[in-house]
Amino acid sequence: MMKKRCASAVFAVWLSVHTTPSHSVPSALPIARVPHSDLDLKQQADRTRLNHRLRTAVDKVCGYALASDLRGQNNVRRCLKETFRNATSQMDAVVFYTR
């Protein structure tokens, strides 16, 4: 279940980086919008802001597990790692095309 949710999280964050209209994403997916139209991605400071926004979105999408739930903690940790890695690779593509 968590693996499927993690894949959904990757998909949701990827879509939000590409500013896809919300009606094209099924509502069952955990989604966190990552606005970036206010940023000049040619500037390092704004890329840092976008990176922070991505981290916040990934945290929101992957959720948390109780301290007593070791399997859940491992699943959340894996979700955070995989989702952030995929989201940052998408962010890098967006930054590349803005230069």
C-alpha cells in the first residue's frame, strides 16, 4: 500500500511542478501543489526557495508514522527519499528549460 502511495506521491509532485491543471489529476492521489511562477529560476536564491517548497510538499504528501510503527516509519522514509529525488530531477528539468 505504501509503495503505491509513494509512486502516487512522485506522480503528484511531478505534476504540480509542471503546473498541470488540477482537473487532470485524479482526486484520490495525495497532491501538494508547488507554485513556482513567482520565482526567477535563473537566480540561485529562487532555486533554493523552490527546493524548500518541494521538500515541504514531499513531507505533506508522504505523511508520517507513529514512533511505535517501525514499518510505517521505514515506508515514510522511503517515500520521502524517492519522492524528493524524483521531484528534484523534475525541478532540474524545469530550471534547465528556463535558462
